[in-house]
Amino acid sequence: MEASVNYISLIENLIRPLIQHQEDLRIKEFPSEDEYILFQVMVNKEDIGRVIGKQGKTANAIRTIAYAAGSKNRKKIRINIDSY
């Protein structure tokens, strides 16, 4: 039996504590025909540095956690982080 993972909720729970402009957080899922699922994360431009972190370490940690959750269900997760 395959457990369903709410990836949007997972990503949101990882990012929300990092940002000040909570109302500007948007996460959109773009499933593809292969095993990849792309998530577009949009945050306020003032928060982009907090989400990416020094040398991308925070963003890489978020991606690692999401990738680990996806690998249990044989899904490959990609996360693009951008600001507006």
C-alpha cells in the first residue's frame, strides 16, 4: 500500500517559518508524465534570501527533505524557488 504524501503541505511547513510575508507564499505543483514532480515556490522578494540561505544551503536542505519524502513513493521532486 502506497502512502500518499502531501508535498505542497510538506514544502509549505518547511518554508513558512523562514519568511516574514506569510501571505505571499505560493506553491504550485506541475506534475509531468515521467516520474518527476515540479514545485514552483514563490515568496516575497524580501524573503528570497531567507529561503535560499547562504550559498543555497537552506534551499538545498528543503530540496533534500522533499526528495527523501518523494523517493519513498518513487517520485522525483524538483523545487524551483523564485520571488515576486
